[in-house]
Amino acid sequence: LLNGTPRKNSHPVLDNFRVEKTTLSPDLKEDEVLVKTLFLSVDPYMRCRMNDDTAADYLLPWRLGECADGGGVGVVEASRNEVLATGDIVTSFNWHWQTRNVINGYLLRKIDPRMVDGHLSYVLGAVGMPGLTAFLGVREKGHVTPGANQTMVISGAAGACGSLAGQIARLDGCEKVIGICGTDKKCQALVSELGFTAAVNYKKGDISAALRESCPRGVDVYFDNVGGPISDTVISQMNSGGHVILCGQISQYNKDVPYPPPLSKETQEDLCSKNITRERFMVLNYMDKHEEGLLQLSQWVKTGQIKVLETVTNGIENMGVAFCSMMMGGNTGKQIVKISD
Ligand code: NDP
């Protein structure tokens, strides 16, 4: 449950969440489905749902004292829905942070476990919303052209979307893929496990110099997950006619600013003088491309062309722990919470 809201301009803390026992009514109404939760997702957008004003019309705030919800995957235990039967694997964006849920069937999507080679948590990551965000972000806003010798920089590169975006950029024909993230260990994973060309730890040393060294011909495409000073630095090294994929701005989510947060005058001038596009990207605006996107992601994952990294936390009582940790960079790859076997 949401137990409290973070202090103004502050990180979420464990005390913002609490666990309570309740009993679900055993009687299902027409169309209702009883599901057992297998995995739950914690995502950066949830930070906005902790505020009374989420600053986004597609996001409703979580209410104090009420159960939080988000992405989940589970198995049907009983159903009064025509299409869903006991044993089906299903997912929803409206999954309550509960070990069992009674959900209306129309809010559930049935999953073929073969799509994820049996790794059901991937439904919340590489073959789910973060995967689509990386894939459609690159395809719709990246202007990647094979053979054009492009360099792409990705911030938040060791996270769910970033780790996939870099691999997709490479598959789509980027010559160099450079990641920016918060620890040396993450940098190492990007290069040695995921095939990034190089990686920069933004918490150590001079990012500007490190980027200049790994992108000697400048930056053509920037997949921006974080915003703030990191993005100012990347944009200052972009080539004319480049493209920023404005995916997210996590460095600003604990601040009381609108989305997208305003840019510094310098960065704005940089974009303008170099004719760099920076269009807002929203995965939910491409619903018609989701099915095809999931098929492509599934294929890449199954053939091993995309490697999936996950950080798994156990137990419903640790939802708050996992969320706060993810917001502070505790995850490598997708942060998942395993609820039951
Ligand atoms: P991640 O798995 O990337 O987790 C968040 C990561 O952000 C952390 O691991 C941390 O890594 C990094 N981070 C946290 N604070 C800061 C900071 N102040 N400066 C720099 N990095 C920070 O989350 P997702 O992949 O789910 O989301 C990534 C971004 O994509 C978010 O901005 C999110 O809002 C956005 N998004 C956008 C969507 C869209 O439709 N446009 C859809 C889904 C996500 P580190 O150790 O590197 O600091």
C-alpha cells in the first residue's frame, strides 16, 4: 500500500510503502478472473504516481492507504471470463501489488510462454513494455541507417530500456554504441556481455572527456533516459543533424518540475544551431506497433541476439525495497520482483 508520499524534491523511501493482509472475496462476478501473481514490475514512472499531481494525463496518482498497481504477470486460478481459463498465463498494466488479484478479464492479456522461452518475467522487461520502449524509440525517433557509420550514446544504459536500446541500435546498424551508467560493474557488463563499444561511469571522473575519447567523430543519436547535466554533456558533443530520442528524464523525477523538464538555455541553443531533433517519445502512442514489436523482440531474445539482464528481488513485502533501489541505481537490467513460483 502507499503509506506516504516522498518529501518534496526527495527520493522515495521504504516508509512510503507498507504491507497489509486482506482477504479476497471468493465469489467472482461475471468477467472477473482470479490470478496468482508470479512477477511484479517496478518502474520509474511510478515515482510520478506517488505525487498528487502526476504531471502526466495518462498517469493516475496512487492514493494514500490504497494498494499500488503496475505491470504484473501471473497465472489464472479461476475465471468467469469467456476467453481466459484456469492455467492461462496473463499480464496486465493494472496488476495490484498483491499475491492474488481479482481482475476484470478485459484488463488482462494472455501470454504464450513460448514467446519468452518460458522466462515469464521477460513479459515485464525485454518482451514487454521496456523492450517495446527501446525498440520503438530507436525505430521511430533514432533515424538509424545501416552503413552510415553512426555513433549512438545511451544514458541509463544498464537499465531495462537502456540495456536493450544499445543492443537494438547495434542490430539496426549503428557502428558504435556507447553506454553511460552509474557503476564500473555495470560498465563492464555493457561491454563484455551486451556488446556495447564502450561505457562511461558518470559518477567517476570527467564524462565529457570520456565521451570525447569514445566518440571521436561526435554523437549522431542519443537515447536519453536520464536528462539533466548528463544529457547536456552528450548533446554538446552531438553532430549537426543528429537525433535525440527523448525517452525519459529519471534524474529529474524526484524534483517538482513538469515533464519534460525545461532545458538549459545553452542546450536549447545547441539543439537549435545544430538542427538536432528532440521529439518526445511515448511507447503508449504506438499501440498499433506493439504486437509486431513483441514478436521481433521475442525472436531476438530466443536466438540470443539480445541478451537479457535482470535484477530479481523476492517477496511482496519487498516491493518498496525494489522500487527505491531501482530509483537509486541498484538494478542492472530490468528490476523484477518475484512473488511466487
Ligand atoms: P531502469 O531499469 O533504467 O532503472 C532506472 C535507472 O536510472 C537506475 O538503475 C539508475 O542507473 C538510473 N538513474 C537513477 N537516478 C539517476 C540519475 N539521477 N542520473 C542518472 N541516472 C539515474 O528504468 P527503465 O529502463 O524502466 O526506465 C528508463 C527510462 O525510460 C526512465 O526515464 C523511464 O521513465 C523511461 N521510460 C519511458 C517510456 C516511454 O514511453 N517514453 C517507457 C518506459 C520507460 P545508474 O546506476 O546508471 O544511475
